[in-house]
Amino acid sequence: MINEKQIHTTPVGVANYPYIFKADTQFEKAGVFSVKLVLNDEDAKPIIKLYEETLKARQDKENTDKRSAHNQYKVLKNGGIEFKFKLKNKVTMRDGTDFEQRPKILNADKTIAQEQPVYSGSKMKIAFQAVSWHNNLQGVGVTLRMKAVQLIEVVAEKPKSNGEEKTSDYDYGFSAEKVSNVPKRKKEEPVSQEADF
């Protein structure tokens, strides 16, 4: 029998869209802490095995083959497997009471990490639980519930989408280019105040 309360730890992976210090409130008002962690194929195997075994055990319990379309891992075209870990900031219990939770964030040396910017490309390990769920509409699914994060290598600046050098807020999207056939002036000519631009 699978113990869904058991905490598992990933190898070091590369994070995409980490919301680990502040919850993402774009889709859920109460907020969700989340990160997509990319692991190489070999490192991903034990986590895929755990995910599939947890899913199968719940399917057997519910006597159904129906599987949720919301898979929490996917194979990337350029190699590797991306897993989605998340933790709801606020949880409402069946009796109507609620409580707040957040993942523990540690530095590489296991000391408590101070709040800081952490962007895509950061390297980290995730401690998580594989928790199954079921409803008649969607079938059976598994949530990779993030319990703690160990920051190994932090990218503290937002990566540029085009891979260019860092740009200022006032460069209008231009990047440095090599000059080819633009003539150079020998002397700066004064411009009349009445000149029409």
C-alpha cells in the first residue's frame, strides 16, 4: 500500500516559473505556490514511477480506469521531463474551517532562506508528497504537493525572452548592431530650432 503522506525529494533540477516565496493569485484568489521543475530523463524515472503507482492504486480503489487529463508531468521536445509541483496557500476543510500553509524554503547549506527574487533557470530540489484524488467528472489524478524547496543556484534576475544582452527600459527594443554602410559625420552640425523633423 502506498503511503501518500511520505515525503519524497527530487534530484537537482532547473525551475520554470517558480512561485515559492509568494503565492500566484492569477487563477486562484487564495493563491498557489508552484514551480515547474525540469529533470533529465534518468533522474525523472523514479518520480514518474511513483506518480503512476499512486495513480494506479487510487484507480483500483475507486474501481475505475478513468484518468484525469491534467497530468502533472510532461516530456519536453528538447529533452527532459517537466514536473509541476504546487501547494495551495489557503485550504478549507470539510467542516468549514480553513488554514494557511506555505513551503519551507532552504538554502543549499540547509539554513532558512531569506525572501528573495527567484526566477526561471534557478536550480533547486523539491520535497513533495504524491497525493491522489478522484471525482466522477475528471477521474483519478495525482497532485505533487510541494512541502519544501532547497535553493541550490538562484537566478535573481528575470531572464530575457530573446536571449539578448540585458536591455534598459529606454532602448525601445533595439539591440547593438554592427555598423555597415551608415556614413559617419566628421563634425556635428548645429540643428536649427525651426528644423522640421
